[in-house]
Amino acid sequence: MVDKTGQCMCGAIKFTLRDVNTDFGGCHCKMCQRWSGSAMLTVTVPADSITIEGAENTKTFKSSDWAERSWCDKCGSGVWYRVTSPGPYSGTYHVPVGLLDDASGMKLVSEIFVDVKSPAFSYAEDTKKMTGAEVMAQFAPPEGE
């Protein structure tokens, strides 16, 4: 576990992540592809482990029944995906690794929605892989919640 700092492209939003796991994952779902222009590579951070400076510069979009995506309203950088549904992941932030000031020591260990992954690229790392159906079965909130 390490502490990391990061920011959007223009610096209007800055953050500190405390006790962050150095493992991170990639999401290949169509929403992440459209939002980031590729796979979205993020580190997962509990809500109580992130301090945000410049939060007033964020805009947020409810992208599904269980999550929202936020970006800087000055430069447009996507700054996080946040789980909003009840359950064990409620409130977690998924922060793009590319926004970190120093990503040294970080390691890609998992990929989700591999069944819709773009055929344009692949990663050298041997990662844990899950299809969209596997992800939904494990993480989506139960019907009616």
C-alpha cells in the first residue's frame, strides 16, 4: 500500500490517495471505451482514502444505475468512476492510473469485459480476465435495489 497524488490535465482538480493498493485493473466495457477512448485503466480507492482539492471543478454524469463518472469542467479530463449503489463497493472511486503524478510500482493485474475488448491492442501482462456476464453476476446490484 502506498500514497499517490494526481491531477487532471489543467490542475484544477488535484487528489491524494492514501494507502492505495498498487494493483490496478482495466475495463473494456463500451462505456469505458467511449468515455476514455480506449480501455480504462484504474486503481480502486475507498471513499475515505481520497482527498480532493478543486472538487467544485467537477461535472458528473450518472452513467448507469450503479455508478457515475466525473470530469474536470475546465480541461475535460475524466477524473474518476464512482460506485453509487449500495453494497460492498458503494462509494469506491476508480481513478485513472494516467492521472497519477508517479505510477511507478503500479501493476496491471486484472481486466474486465474482455468479451468486448477492442481487437486493436493487447497487454503483455498475464491478468485475471472476466467477461461482462461474469462481472455483472459478481458486482451488479440485485434487481430492485
